[in-house]
Amino acid sequence: MEFPQRELDKKLRGWWQRKTHSPLRRRVPDPRKTGGTVFDIQPAIASQEVVQIIVEIERLLGFKLDTSRIIKRGGYQTVDEFVTHILPQLQSRFNKHYAVPQGAAKGTGGVRVHAN
């Protein structure tokens, strides 16, 4: 099974787009320029919100993910930051989950050895 990188990239970017361009999302000018408060410097997408897309991705990958080890605390400011952080995390978990034991992919000259 091959890691579905393109499909995941598209899914992550699409999800980000829907979340950040929602008409319900509060638009705040840069607080460094307007003298805002600490509440105005919240990330574009909070880490808690990312759990929603991880649940969808679990269905695509076929196994459960530990979100506390994948999602960056504090959230993400940009879509590129989000995707470049999440994709390697997903690929690492995918590779561990679907790992093929060393040498199992290659034949051993017609002889199969089974470890007990």
C-alpha cells in the first residue's frame, strides 16, 4: 500500500480553505499594527480544530491516529505551515502501521522462512 500524499495534501488544503474562509470566521486586523490584545493573536486554526480533519483522515488511512502526537500545540498560522507539519507526521505513522518486515518483500531463492 502506498502513502496517499497527493490526496492527503488536497484534503488538508481543502479543509483549511473551508475553515478559514467561512463567513462565520471573525476577521481581525493584525493586532501588532492596531494595538490589539493577546486574544487577537490567536492562530488562524487552533490545534483543537485540527482534530476534525484527523478523524476524516483516519478513515482514509484505515487506522486510528494519536492526535496528541501529530497536531502542533498552539495551532497553525498558515496553510503551508499546517500541511508541511501534518503530512510528515501522517507519513511516519502510515509507514509504521503498514511496515513490511525487512527482507519480506524480496524472495529468498524460493525458500520461505517463518519465525515463531
